[in-house]
Amino acid sequence: MKEYSKGIYVKFKPEEVEMIHERMKEAGVQNMSAFIRKMVLIGYMIIPEWPELKGVLSLHSRISNNLNQYAKKANETGNIYREDIAELKEMHDEQTKLLRKTLKSIIHLYDVDSKKRN
């Protein structure tokens, strides 16, 4: 976690605060300090939309839910079925593919941004 030890206090007019909140909402950001810091230091904020990332998060949730159900079943019956394991493996493989694709997109954006700043 980053440690910020120096505080700078700035006052805004009420309408300016409203504008900041609107921009944060547009960007999908909830942390005002992070938003203002990014805007001041870099001048812009990239808020990419990755359907693949939403897919990864959805699969992660499904895998976690299924894993909990299988663990409960195994604890109750003392058995776990090959079909259950195969289903988890298939979902995990799909999640891994989506995650790799998303990470490649993030790395590409970072590389493009780094080149713009240099």
C-alpha cells in the first residue's frame, strides 16, 4: 500500500465540488483523493471498460460458489465427484484465458501511456 505523508488542502466552491463528483461518477471512481491526485499529476485518467474483466469476475464468483458447494457436499457425504472437479477445471481454464487477455490489454495501455509521457 502506498503511503502518503504530505497533505495539501484545497478549498472548492460548492459548484466545483459538484463538478468533481460528476467527473468521478463518469469515470466510475469513488476515491476523491485518488481521483484528484491522478488528475493533477498526470492530467487525465484512463478508465477502460473490459468486458473480459467482467467475465473474469463473474467466473470467479461462480467458481467460488461452486467450490463452496462441492466442499459442503464432500464434508457431508465424504465423496466428491469427478464431474464436479471437471466442471471446476473447465471454468478455471476459461477464467485463466479471460484473465490473460485482460492483462495483455492492461499492459498494452500502460506501454502506450508510458511512451506518450516520454
